[in-house]
Amino acid sequence: MKVYALTHIKGGVTKTTTTVNLSHALALLGYKVLVIDADPQSNSTFTLTGRMDEETTGTLYEALIPDRSKTIADLIKKTEQENLFVVEGSMWLYTGERELAMKSNREHLLKKAMRGLKGFDYVFIDTSPSLGLMTLNAWVASDGLIVPITLTTYGMLGIRILEYSLAKERRDLELDLPIIGVIGTLDDHTKNSKDMLLSIRNHFQELVFDTVLPRNIKVEEANNQAISLFEYAPQSTGAKADAALVKEILERVA
């Protein structure tokens, strides 16, 4: 079982959309996939289940806060998509950051909650656009990071902070946590997008995947319908790009 966190400290980089669509693409290939929604906004939960309850029961919150009475295995729910499962997020995770700060070994709580988890080929953790304790828990529990970056003027904002923080946590927590790959997203085929992609490739070198995810209206429509792109528009350019990206990821982590 391989565990990857999709992470960036900046919002609007299609992190959640990429998490959901990559997970569904792998599920369609026959892999058993679990999405853990560690983002208090719970957008992955909404897309995969069609709901976003302001509850703590049955969500990731119960595995981390207050008495950690549940394990991740206890909280797994089946989605309507074959081979695709989810541990739902909760907006109460916003308050959980403060509660986590008072716990011992607070960065390792998610990893501990995942002990005994088995039966999955891949686990993807959707993180919040911050470097709080929830994100650090996702990092510690992961085998590596996948970083989506938008091909926009502001796409590289926060990258230096992300890299600095990653280096610090690798040192302080003794983590072996590689960046598995960097994904260029929201490509609109303009000169600005091409220039940004070049900047990203110059900075991250071979870490950047060849596949670039396009800006595609079908992606936005699928998000609004709270369903995966592969359900809504499986022949769209966005879905084809996600399928190509999954093949690259499989080759890289094999």
C-alpha cells in the first residue's frame, strides 16, 4: 500500500479536483483506492459523497480528536464508484488544529490511526492549503508528496515556503519524504501558461510530470455536480489528461 499526500500551501491549485480524479482513474484501472479528506473544507468529501455535513461522527475528526476513539479503518465509507473509498473530512477539523497542538506526538496522530489499515493499493490524502498540524500529520503519514501548481501568474507563490517547511520537517521529524512529482494544472494554452510551465520545469527539473492538466469547463461542471470527471465527461480533454497522468504516476512509483 502506497500513501501520497497532495499538498500546496496555496489554495485554488486544483488540489482537491486532482485528488478525486486521480483516485477515480486508478479505481477504474482496478486498483483499490482510499481518499482521506484532511482538509477542513471537505471538498473531496462533497465530490465523492454529494454531502458535506457539519458533523464529527464518522469523519476523520474522530480518529484524531478528542480521544482518538476510532482508527482510519473504522471510518472508511464506500463511494458509488467501484474500488473507491473515502474517509470523510469535517469542518470541525478547523477547531481541531488547536486541540492537536496540545497533544503529545501531535504530528504522528494520523499515522498511528492508520496502523492496521490494509487492503488498499493506494491512499491519497487531500490536505488543506496551509502548513498547520493537519497538513503535517498528512506528511508524516505519507510515503511521498504530489504537488499541483497552476500555470498562472501566481502559480509559483508559496513554493519557497513549501520547500523550506518540507526541509525543516524532514530534519526535525526525521522524515524520508520525497516529492514524487509536480503537476502543472489549469493550462489554458496561452503564452503565460507556457512561460509558467517553463519556470516550473526549470525549478523542479525531472520532478515535473510530462502530462499537464488543462483548464476545462467540464472539470468545473463536474465539481459543481459533486461527481468525478470520469462520471460526468469521461471523453473530455480533462479526463484524458488525468488518465495519462495516472499512467505516469504508476510508472514513477512502480
